[in-house]
Amino acid sequence: MRHPVDSLPELEARWARIRAAAREIGADAVLVCGNEYSGFEGSVRYVTGFRIVHRYAYGLIPTDESEPVVAVHPREARWVGDIREYQVECELADRPGEWIGEQARARGWKKLAVYGLDYIMCVRDYTALAASGVELIGFDYEFDLARMVKSPAEIASVRESVALNAAGVWAVVGAYEPGVTTEADLMAEAERCFVAGGAGRWTMDMVLRGTDGDARPEFTFPRTDRPIEPDEMLLYSLEIAAPGGHWVEVSRPLCAAGPSKQTGEMLEAYEEYFAAARRLMRPGSTAHDVNAAVSEPFRRRGFGLGHVTGHSIGMTMIEFPKIGEGFEVELQENMVISMHPHALSPDQDACLYMQDTWLVTADGGEPIDALPLRVFDGSERP
């Protein structure tokens, strides 16, 4: 059954915003790229309703509304994914880049705005398009601004994803047994929950680990070779999308023996960041304003910030704007933002990292998951 976020009215509203943004830069059409790399496949679903299972695909949106939106699907991937999911005409092409270039020449297009030009487009297609004579213009920023405000159907999909993500956090906490379970055992419980809930391969899970109530700041894969010790701090980074395809990020640290004094101070800063986010995540604040406010409690205590503080999130895992210094984009009601300050000790040997997915409202930020803001010891239950 088709998910509400893939309905034709939803797609048509998205095309209208994308076309308007493309006209502002003088583009004749927009090419939306997606591939199966986790977090980069959702852009094609956003404009066509198709879920990429393997390989890659494109959505081609002429700025002239009288011309149809077309999906361009590599013929070699015909049986990978159900192309009946496309809500638009689907062209099976031996070399998608050559076919798109031919369309550009036949229609007299001069400028093609491309979402995914830097990271997503298949190299052989870029080579063919670059040789076609059409000018390729990067369109990542404009595309993300056009989709940053979520519709009611999209917000419902986000809440669906958050509920599943939070269930995975509780699955990890429930399975945690120092001296018995390994890091991989706990990750497996989260993955079992996610896959059973319809996430499929839309998961991006990593872990930070350390001893004596601290965690090292590097993300890595879970260990399988030994049980967890009570003093080990585990920070599982859990990022998933439920059946609606909207990515979210929800996580909490875990340590039976409790945090070190240093990590406890980072937790105090997290509590202040949370209060600042609730206050400032409202229309009119800029991404820069929010970053400055949520960073201050960490910097005042002498901690640095490693990973990006936050970013808009949707059918692509990381979207613009970033919540960072110099990003003057104004927040708008019904934006969805992932926040995860990566607090670093002065010597960069320890960190604290929690993830929450926020909704921008007229009254301030709403943390959608509502998990307790604490270091879990394994005794907690939902």
C-alpha cells in the first residue's frame, strides 16, 4: 500500500516549490539524483514516489509545467525495486546520462540544475552530461530550502520514524547486561527492532565507546570479541527511516557504573542546550542563532564541539541548513531538525553525544522523541 507521503498531491506540491527555485536561477530543468548509499536514496522518492532498493535513479523536472516529470531508471536495474511505485513516466535507459543529455539537446535546454552533483551522481552519467553541451549547475542548497518545511503528511511520517527509533533505543537498554552482552549484541537488538518495524536497510548505526565512564570521540563499528564492562560508556548513534522514508536520529548514552565527573559536566551542558533549543527553535531565529545559543553551555565549561551541532533532516539524512556558525537561514514552522552536539574534552580524548529530532513550532522547539535526557544505566524501562 502506498504511503501518504508518496501521494500525487504531495509530489505535485513539491514539484511546484522545486520549479520555482529553479526558475530563480534561470534553469530549464532540475535533475534530482539518488543512490542506495544510506541517506542519499530519499531524494528520488521525494520527487517520484519510488524507493531505491539497489543502484541509483533520477527524477527529471522541467521548469515548464506543461512538460511532464520523468523518472530515469538504469535498464540494468530494471528488476531491482518495483518500478510500478513511480508516480511519473519511467524511462529505462541503458546510459541514463546519455538519455538525459539527448533530452536537453532536443528541448533546447541551456542550464540543468542538479541536486547531487557533488556527492551522488554516477560518474559515467556526469561524464555523458558534461559532454552534451548543457551547463550543469549545482542545486543542493536550493533543493533543500525548497523541501525544508514539512507537510502534515511528512510530519506524520517523521513521528512514525521517531517512534521506531526510540523503540530501538529501549531495545538496546533492555538487552544491556554488562559481563554478558557484547556491543554487537546490543546493536543487533536495535536492528531487529528497526527491520521488524519496516526500516529495511534505512539504518545508519555506529557506536562510540570508552572506559571509566568516558567515551572516545571517534565513531566506529560495535565489537563482537568480548562482553561489555560496567564502566564502559557506550554511545550508540542510531539513525533510521521508517516506512515513510523520513530519516530521524534518536540516541542516549549507556553506562552501568555511571558517567565520569567530566562526562557529568558535559551532561549539565546538554541540559542547558536543551533549554536553549526549546526557546530558540521558532520562526525568525536563524540557524546561526540556534548554534550560538546551544554551543555556549559547552564552550563556557571549556569543551569543544566536534561533529556538526545539527542539521535539517528529511528523506535525505543530512539536508541544509546546517545548525552552524554563519548559516543565516531563518527557521520556519514545521521544519524538522536533528540536533546532536558532539561535546569534546579539552584534550579531545572524551566526548558526550546524544541525538534528538526536533520540530520547529511557533512556540519553540519540540523534541519529538521525549526520551529522558540522561546517561542510562540499564535499569530504565519505557
